Amino acid sequence: MSGNTHGTLFRVTTFGESHGVGLGVTIDGCPAGLSLDVEAIQREMARRRPGQSRIVTQRKEGDGVELLSGTFEGKTTGTPIGMVIYNQDQRSKDYSHIYDKYRPSHADYTFAAKYGHRDYRGGGRSSARETAARVAAGAVAQQLLAGFGIKIRSYVDQVGDIRTGKEHEELDLSLIDSNDVRCPDPEAAARMEEEILAVRKAGDTIGGVVKCVISGVPPGWGEPVFDKLHADLGKAILSINACKGFEYGSGFAGVTLRGSAHNDAFYTDADDRVRTRTNRSGGIQGGISNGEDIYFRAAFKPVATIISDQESVNEAGESVTVVGKGRHDPCVLPRAVPIVDAMAALVLADHCLRARVNRL
Amino acid sequence: MSGNTHGTLFRVTTFGESHGVGLGVTIDGCPAGLSLDVEAIQREMARRRPGQSRIVTQRKEGDGVELLSGTFEGKTTGTPIGMVIYNQDQRSKDYSHIYDKYRPSHADYTFAAKYGHRDYRGGGRSSARETAARVAAGAVAQQLLAGFGIKIRSYVDQVGDIRTGKEHEELDLSLIDSNDVRCPDPEAAARMEEEILAVRKAGDTIGGVVKCVISGVPPGWGEPVFDKLHADLGKAILSINACKGFEYGSGFAGVTLRGSAHNDAFYTDADDRVRTRTNRSGGIQGGISNGEDIYFRAAFKPVATIISDQESVNEAGESVTVVGKGRHDPCVLPRAVPIVDAMAALVLADHCLRARVNRL
Amino acid sequence: MSGNTHGTLFRVTTFGESHGVGLGVTIDGCPAGLSLDVEAIQREMARRRPGQSRIVTQRKEGDGVELLSGTFEGKTTGTPIGMVIYNQDQRSKDYSHIYDKYRPSHADYTFAAKYGHRDYRGGGRSSARETAARVAAGAVAQQLLAGFGIKIRSYVDQVGDIRTGKEHEELDLSLIDSNDVRCPDPEAAARMEEEILAVRKAGDTIGGVVKCVISGVPPGWGEPVFDKLHADLGKAILSINACKGFEYGSGFAGVTLRGSAHNDAFYTDADDRVRTRTNRSGGIQGGISNGEDIYFRAAFKPVATIISDQESVNEAGESVTVVGKGRHDPCVLPRAVPIVDAMAALVLADHCLRARVNRL
Amino acid sequence: MSGNTHGTLFRVTTFGESHGVGLGVTIDGCPAGLSLDVEAIQREMARRRPGQSRIVTQRKEGDGVELLSGTFEGKTTGTPIGMVIYNQDQRSKDYSHIYDKYRPSHADYTFAAKYGHRDYRGGGRSSARETAARVAAGAVAQQLLAGFGIKIRSYVDQVGDIRTGKEHEELDLSLIDSNDVRCPDPEAAARMEEEILAVRKAGDTIGGVVKCVISGVPPGWGEPVFDKLHADLGKAILSINACKGFEYGSGFAGVTLRGSAHNDAFYTDADDRVRTRTNRSGGIQGGISNGEDIYFRAAFKPVATIISDQESVNEAGESVTVVGKGRHDPCVLPRAVPIVDAMAALVLADHCLRARVNRL
């Protein structure tokens, strides 16, 4: 049973490979009456686009989103929103150097093992090209959420060993897009950029951590016991290429605290809202939002494509050398930011609708 | 839209609160022909049971599983397996001290905000009592998987600051149940037990990390792009009470490596199986199992119930003190182990079936 | 992939066989705050119960519904409602006369072909005993719908060749339960009862038609293009044992009309509601309710169990005689009425919730 | 919750309106390794196309299917198959005569009531134009099924009062496409054609019945208790525009028979296959295929668009006249045939895959 649909009420289905004719996405369940800004969708696409800066891959990709259905006179009609993104250059390049080889730490071997019939052109469906459709859908979700006053802001918190070393409250998140790294700490961003350029020069790659902060979510979103809000966020983020870990609130570091130091005391604020004095819960308690900022961190491994020869095997099981070549991202983090934004938006849009049917 | 169903083909739906009449679970989609060992289900229940040792809560709970349907002459028939677990003592205790108060870092406030109508008896559906039904279902899944040679072994890797400091390959996993902590490193286990007892004496609680190792999964399980195997594992594990983080393979630590150091080289082993020389991928590449051991780590926060007074608010928004009392787990980790086993088993049983429809 | 879950937002999962320990149902998604009348559930069970009159089977079945979860202080909490119904006498009777034989027009052969492992005791999961769980769930749905002013009333419209010959508007639907047949036309009911008794005396069975009328549904329920309201009703009704056909509005008879005679003209009534002068649409247009009464008819074949010997084969494929014996319904129609009510209620409760997320 | 996805394992999601940019469909779950004949998809589109004969609408529609993903070197890869169909002329025609009026027995009023925001151009999503995407997906399903020896053949059995009066076994189904009506009884087809032309001349419309015969389905497909094979077929067929009724096997006529006359006796045929001497079960017993031909009938009402003035109301609730004009089908039956084929194929492809996970 294939897994190309995300969400239950705000339901997104994607298709498309890196070197096929095109990609696309259908959003089924976007409520009627939303004024849809197609330019804003395109702006999110531009944040994900290759070639946007010197620290990302210089590969060429088409990223023009064509809206085929689901709106009338600028507003959503409640019927499915269909969008397609054509691949710019789908003619078969020469893949003879890898067509029967399994690139280390790529999905070549597992796709072949699973389906028997492998599309070796640029990774096929396992390529990060696939996330273009997610970003288009996520941009629609972000517009839906904006109407509820919800803001999703992801940024690069760590590249290799270089960390901001700051909590999100200590940073000015309006600076996220002020540098190519998408790190709102200008000083750290400069060091990260330097590191990425060094890694690139070495023909190598490096990983890092994206942090995401979501503000404005009202109390009551999330569906225990299996579809807890953080569980759905975790799955969505882990489904992004290269993601190896997810933690929210106090996360892995919180396990060393005692309960008395970890618990978030409740109080009532000046606006008579129930609030917590600290936010180690990460805005989610028992799988349900509590009105505080939701925040999480996601680990991304170094990109598997490198410019050096690697030991591997081919389809016949013979020892081969995979020769390093081609254009690739030295560090996936800057381009991962809009994808994390998109996936978080898809989860929240879904739970926004799900929360509508909890009570009489 | 409620979220009490797990899985798509091996589909598990649970019900029940901590102080209602009982809990239960329906498994729809367990293939016909599986010899079901009811005693083995009960044994897993015993691993989760309160009162099993001096480092867990001494609360009394019924944990007898009654099998109502889905088997005939000892084998599954392909029809739904219904199981119920009655609560031993469902008479209303005196909850007057908390019925309108929100316990810090519990789900009291968020459940009230979501549903309007709150079951304040022992946390209702948000209680970890709910996981009893998961363990029963997971035990069935483990039996299904055992037939394919798959073994799932979770253990306590860290309590507070105390770590095994070892990789799972360095440990003898047959020792997991040899101590009350469920840590296969006897020396670390002893220190962890000491720490838990100290914390308990202080009326406090402490968190930790469970590691899970899954062996025997063949290449080809997992459903990109959204239902990648690790994404489904992540969601399932994050849905367990108190879980704050999930990482697989090299996880958060892997982000500091360069790609050339992180990639897992392929080779062909003596049995002509494609293998990787290292396993930073954690047995999953592109969201699909590659035949190596799958392993992940899960962070659990300190239990929120503590024996000290805490600042909070009541339903009217007034400042109140939540008085610490009652029996609780000083550390959830030893009892979390069978729950992690269960959830991992539910995910793998589901993907075991899903992988059957990938090819003609 | 098993099919024991009904609905998407008001989601019902059933389990249980005719001669296992018991049956049960979980309702996940019933909104919080509904005052649940357990007696009313039991009353619907009584309408389905064997032995309720001399024209139905005299078999003994337990039908006491035990509510295990999902309510607190008489109201639903939004968490799953679990209910079980124990089988009264689950000790193995002597089934040696049929255990390896396929009863004609039963599901014995197809279940064996599908699952390999057949529960031959009274049909196992294929027995109409399974519908007891549906009726319990449907009774909850009916209570939910009653709060919206929606009434579902099914009745027997035809038994064999005996028809009421009247439209539902010409009948007094308060008379449905005034006779054992559940036909609100007393004169027709008397003839139907006579026919059923004659058939029974002959050791034979007879079919018929149930009509269902649903009033009070507001405009706007139903989800094109695949989950149109009548399509979901059709599936739910066709899933009832012995059901062979479904038609709504003008149905099969309407195909002979010309469009000019078939169309329902719109007008505005005294309460400023948009209405139709006629209702050949059956209250549904384009798959969405239009505010008029919804009505449909369902065909039920004669019960397959008869008191005469029949030609068949056994598991080895050998010719055998299936000897007629045992207690059975001469006509399923009177007991089908509450099941049709239940299934219609499940569909409408689901669409009641689904309609909440159509607009901003 | 929107309803634009069909199926569970062979999962089809459609989008698109009659006068938007285009329509499309994603098939998620088609197994890898199927040789896909794109020409054959196009041939099915041609069977549905307007303007194909003088008895259907002469409206112009684009029906070129563009395949965007999911195949490589002519075979499916197991990844989603994306297809789009652009609308030929999407420039806004003049709809001022109907934009705020509700056409009788159309979905104008119910869509407006549901979504608030209505696309009045040619019916928007409620237009039968939407079925083009179903036919494209159904053609893929038919190719999948052909590999298992399964054939789906629908035909027109009745137009208005004119019936073939024959069982499908008495007809030569290879003649279905030999005439414009798609009725394999040449004599009846001639009379039906005459009737349709007369109706058309009168500016009116007429309904009818499509019968579908499915051969080659092995025993064991269908998922009780809710997703019985005939229940899923019923829903799929009822979801087609203008469909008002569904019956399978003996259907509504069978209710007048006694059980002794209705039951299908089993025997073993020369090839040692278990067979039934008669087939009143319609190839399905207990919701599971038994290996005999599956057959059903579907009622289609007369098309709602007619060339005469009709009483109605507008959005303000004022009395208005809907003036008859435009090109429409005098009888939907000939073009409904490929749509019934498509929907039946989608259901069977889904159950083909679902049946794979029934046993160990």
C-alpha cells in the first residue's frame, strides 16, 4: 500500500519523479472561501529552488506551479486543488555510469529491492525533487493557517558543529531569509556559510539541524491517542529526505531533568488566558496544543552524493566503484527550511480541520 | 476526527479510560492462519504491569486480556480480533482535590480545552493506562513478525544522566529482562536503579532514553514518500505518553559528520546478500528497509506527577495549588520498554502486509 | 485489507462471530457532550433480537450491550465508545453435519476460499449475528442525529409479492412497530404476516423490500465525487446480509420518465426555504442533501437456510447433501428494519460531521 | 471531509472542473511491473467522448490524456501515476443566464448550500466532465485486471421503456460497440436509437439501465463486513452522475422468490473447480466473489438539462424561469457504459490487491 497521501481532512496526494514529465499535487479538503494567492505559492517555491545561492546545488529545475482546478474568481471552491510542476529538462541524460549501480546511502538499492523495476534517472521518486510538490501544497496550507493567525517559521539552527547556541526566543526570526543559510543569527550564519563553502570545495557534504517555531495555534488541536499533534509533526518531518531525528519541547536534553524542574506551571495571564510559565512542553501536552508556541528540532544527515569514488555493488551483486560527479547540495539545510515549513503547515492545516468535529 | 486507529492494513483501534469499566482493542487485518499464543500476550502485559518491581508504581491494575473473537481452533481466521481488559477497581475514588484543577505538564487542561467535557478520574483517556491495549495488540503483531524471523528488542539506554555509553552491538540483548530497569548493561543498570530509587525517595521523577533494535526485516519494507518506514516508526513511538524525541540510525549525532564519513558502503556478503559495511542508515534508506538491523532511540521526559505542591490554575482560571500525592512511577523507562516493543511491532506488522502489494 | 470499519469521522469498527465469546464495536469520533441514553440503545437491540415474535427465528442470543468507555457522568467525552455484547451460549454445538460442507447461497465456500481457515460454527463472521454490533453503534448515531432533528424510519414495503403499493407520504409511519412485520400499512402487514407463516410452515423462506425515510437532514450533506450521500447510503445498506439492491428517489422506475416529467421544480416556501415541488431526487442532488426527505428502497433475498435437503459439495470437492435443519428466519425483513435504520444512521452521523469542514 | 479519493490500495484521487484549466487523476498503489499501454487509455477516453455519434451531445471537450509520472521504459514503477487532461476551451462563456439560478434537478443549489462559493460555469465539479478522469484511471485498472484474465463488459440494457428482455448469457457481448447505443442486441439497439432521436427532437431526455458483466474474478475477493465486493461496486456505480439504483445478481426481482428456488446449488466441474448450477448470487456470496460471473444493473435517470423553460428560484430565493438552451445528451446511457466499466475496474483492482493480505 503506497504512501503518497498526507493528512486526513486536509489531504494532499503527490506524484512525480525527478526526470519524468512533471510532478503534481492534489489537495482535497481545503475549505471553500479561501482567497488563494498564487504568487505566494510561487514565492515558497523560490525558497526551495536550486541555484538560489552559491551554497546550494546549481542544478536547473523548473519550478513554475500551474493551478489546474479548485478555485473560482480567486477563491477556493471546496473542490480539489490540482497543481502541476513540469520538469524543465526531462530528456534522458546519460546515466550509464550508475544505471545498475547502487549509490551508497541513497535509495537505489531499496527501491530496486522493493519494486523490482527501478527508475535510475536522478533517483526517480526518491529524489528530493519530489519535495517541490510538498512545498506547493504547504504554501496553500500556510495561507489557510494565516487566516487563523498562525505563523510557521523554520530556520537553520546548526550546520555540522556550528550552532546558534540560542533559544528561538533569543533570536529575531524576521532575519531568517536575510542570509543564504536561513539562520536568523547573523554571526552564526556567517560561520555556517563559510563551513558549507569549505565542505563544497572538498567535494564533500555536511549535515545540520533545522528548528521550527509555530505561533498562534489555539488550545485543543491534536488527536490522541495515535494522532497526537507532535506525533503527526514528527512523522511529517521525518518523511523529508535526509531527516534522521525529531524532538519537540525539551526533547532529548529534557530527559536528564527531574520532574520538579521540568514541569510547566500554569497561571492565568492578563487576558484571562491559561498560560504556562515555562514551555518545556513545546506547546503540546498529551498530544494536544495548549496555546503556547510549538517548537521542534529536526536532524538532517549530510547529503549522500559526494565527489569522491565509493565502494559499492551493482544489480548483479558485483563489486563496483561509484564515481563521484555531478552537481549536488553541499548542505541540504538552507533548502530544507521551506520544506519543513511546508510539512508543518500540512500537519497543522489537517488538525485545524480535525479539531472542528470534537464537540457537539 | 479522532485518532484512535493505528495502521492501514494491520489496523488497530483502541478504546478505554483509566477508571472506566475497561479497555479494549480490535485488530482488523491480521492474516488468517496465525497460531495465536494467548499466554504470550499475557506475558507482554506482565512486562508493562504496575507493581512488577520496587522501581515502578505500586498502583493496582487489572491486566487480564480476554480474547473475544477472531480465532478458531487456536488460529486466526482473518476476521477482527477483539480483546478487552477490565479495570479492576472502577469505583470512583475521591478525586475532589483535582477534579477542576489542571495538573502541570499533564493533559488535563488540553483535554478540557479540546472536548469541553473532561473525565478527571486519573487522567481518563490521557492516562498511560491506555497503553495496556497497545501492548496486547503489539503482542499479536510480534507473533506475526516472529513467523518471518523478525525480533524486536527495546531496552533502557539512559536514565537521567546515566548512560550505557555502548552501542547495541556491544551489549548482550538477552539480558534486557535480567534486571528491573530493563537495561542489558548490568553495571549501568545497577546505577540506574540506584538513581531511580533516590529520585523516588525525593518524591520526584526522572526521564531517560529507550533504544530499540529490530533484526530480521527483509529489504523492501516502507512506503515513500510520506509513509517511510522510519517516519511511521517515529510517529508510533512519539505517540507513547511522555515521549519527546525520536532518532534513528546516526540520528542527531550524525549531523556533524561529513558525507564521506557518513555514507554506508555496499558489499556482497558470503550468502550473496547485499550488505552495508557500516550502518549509520539505521537499516533504512529512502524510507525503505535495506536488510540491516533497524535501530532507533526515543526520549522520555520525567513523569509529570510528583510529590510536591505545584502552582496551577483551575477551570475558572483561578490560582490554585496542586498538592502532590498518590502512587506514581518515579521513572517511566522500565515500563516503557514493552510499549516501545509493541508500537514498533504494530508498525512493522503493517508494513509487512503493505509490502505485499508493491509488485505485480 | 479487511473491511470492518465504517465511516470516516464517525468511525465504527466491529468484531465478533456468531459462536465466539462475544461481539463488540468501537465508535471513534462521536463528539463530546452527547447525553447518551443506554436504555435507548438496548431498545434498538430488542427490535433486532431473535425470538421477538412468531414470524422470526426462535434462536436464543444474548443481546445485552455493555458500555465500557467513552462516557463520563452520562455524556460522551469525545474519546472512543467501546461496547461489547457477549454471546449467550458459546459452547460448541454439534456442527459435524456441516463443518466441511458448503451450504448453498451461504458464505461458507467464499470464506474458505478467501481465508483458508474457516469458522464453521453458525457461519462465523458471515452470520447475521454480526449485525448486533451495528445496531448498537447505529443507536448511538441515531441519538446524535436526533439532536439535529433528524429522524430515520425504515419499514417493510414488500414481502414476496405482497406490496403496500403506497408511497411513504401516504402511510402513517408511527405505525411501523405496531405489528410484527414492521409494515405501517396494517392491511398489507396482515397479509405479509400470513405469507411469512405459510412460508415458514413450508420450511421455506421469502424475500422482500425495506423502505427507509429520513427527515430533517439540512441541505449540504454529502461529499462528491465518490462519497456522494446516496453512494455511501447504498454501500452501507448493500453491506447488510442478504441485501441485493438499492435505489433512491425515483430509482429504477424513474428511468422510463422523460426529463421534463422527472425534474423537480424549485420554489421558495413560506419559511423562505428553497424547496422542490416534487421529490423524485429523493432528497439528494449531485450527491448532496437538498433539505427534502431522503428515501430509498433495499431488496433482500430469501434467507438461504431452508428445511429441505440441497445438493452441494464439501471441502474435498465431493458431492454431498446439505440436510435442512435448525431454527432460522422464514423472512429476514422484520428484523432487517432496525439494521437498515442503524446503517442509515451511521452514514448520516458521518456526513453530519464531514459537512463541518466544507467552508472556512 | 472531501470525497475525491476512491479505493484503499489501488487508490485514485481526481480533481478538475468542467470549465477550469484541466482535470487530472493520481493513481497511488498500482503495482510495479505493469506494461502500460497509453493508447489503450486513450481508446477508453474516446468511448466516453462527446460528439462520438449523433445520439450524444455535440459539445467539444479535450480528452487527450497526458501521462506525467509513474512509468519508466513503458512499465509502472510502483510510484504514483499522474495524468492530466486539459480543458480545450476554458475561456469564460456567457453564463449570465444561469449564474445565480438553480437549474432543476441539477446540483447547483446543493453545491451553493454546501460550499457557499459556487462555480456556475457548466456545473463546475458537479459536471459529468469530471468522469473523464475516472475513465483514464479505470483504463489503467482494466489493464491491471486483464493480466489476471478479468474482463469487464458493460452495455445498455434498457432505454426508457425499451428493454433487451434478455439475460447477458443470451447476448453476444462482442457486439457492444457495434452500434452507437452500446447495446449488444442489434434489434433492441435500433429501437433504442430511434427513441433517443425522438426524445432529442422533442428537446427532452430519457433514462435507462446499464448492465455490467465481469468474468474471470477468482474466488476470494471482497472484504466483509462493510467492504463487501458488491457494496463497494454499488457505491462506485451510484457515485456516477445520474445513477439512481444498483442491483446485483437476482436483485429486486429476486425478492419474490422462495429460498428453495433462489439458492444456487454447488457442484464440482470437470476442472475440479467448485461451481454453482445457477447464478442468482451474481458471482458474490457473503460479499466475496465465488468465481462465477459477477453481474449488476444500474439505473440512470433522464438527464436534467432539457430544452424547455422550467420554474425555479435564484440565489436570493426569488421565482425565476430557467430557459432551456445549450447542447446536452438526450440520453446519458451510451456514454455511461465506459464510465461503468471504469468504476467497476477501479473497485476490482482495489480488491485484487486487498485479497493479497488475507492469509499468512
